[in-house]
Amino acid sequence: MPMIPPVKKSDTPPPDRSAAEKQRLERIASLDPVEASRQLWQQRAGREISREEARAMTQNLVGFFKLLHQWSLEARTTTRSTRSQSRIRRQD
């Protein structure tokens, strides 16, 4: 399975955000995590999102990224052990 190359940092600065967008992001960042999630998903869904729905959505996202991280660690371990085995075979 081919490895995905790491993302390279760009030398170009991120695009300027409008003052209103900066204020919105600062306001959301100052909220408790569940409320910030609720507002984010509410805006994207175009409907009211309850705190429980926001908590569940956040929990699902965290679980998803934990799974990706676990897979990444397992892939690294597999790659390292495969490389070690091929080095041992070459020495024989």
C-alpha cells in the first residue's frame, strides 16, 4: 500500500480573512467546546442543533481522528518491521 506523502508547509501566507470572519472565529474559540461545535454545525446544517447533537458530532469526529492516528501508527510499525526484515535478508 503506497504511503501518502506528508503535507509540505507552504511559504505563502494564508489568505486574509475579513474582520467579520476573524471576529466570528474569535467568538467561537472563546466558547466552551460543545457550544462552539453546536454553532459550527448549526451554521453548516442550516438548522438548530441541540447541545446533545453537537456533543455526539464532536465525539464522532474525535473518534474518527483517533482511528486515523491508530492506523497511521500501525502503518509505520508495519513499514519499519518490513524494512528491518529486508535488511536482515540482504545481510545473509
